[in-house]
Amino acid sequence: MVQAVINIDEHSNRVLNIVKAKYGLKDKSQAINIVVEEYEKNFLEPELRPEYLETLKKIQKEKGIPFKNISELRKIIEG
């Protein structure tokens, strides 16, 4: 765990207090963690998220079905 002393404005302090109360948290550190997690989920690019690398690895392991043209693919799909 990393400790940091931060300076925030009054509005940010109020928002953290609201998050803290809404989720029943013990301190503002937990509120900051929730805000950061929400930011990560909603605003960071998928390729910056650790889960994205796991998803990519799964996709790369998948094997495709080889086909020469659309007609052959249609026969495979319609079986």
C-alpha cells in the first residue's frame, strides 16, 4: 500500500465524503480507490487495462476455420 499526502479543493472533498457515505466506507482512502476504479472502468482505453491483455491472449489461442472463398464458408456455416 502506498501512502500519499494530497491537497484537494473543497468540492472534491465533498464528493469524496458523498462517496464515502454512499458506500459506507471507513475513510476517504477507500473513497478515492472507488473513484479511481470507476474512472478506470469508464474512461481508460481498453488496451491500458490489465484485463485486456488476458482477453487478447484468449483470442490469440482460438483457432479459426480455414476456407477458400465465400461459397465454401457458406457451406461450412449452413452445414
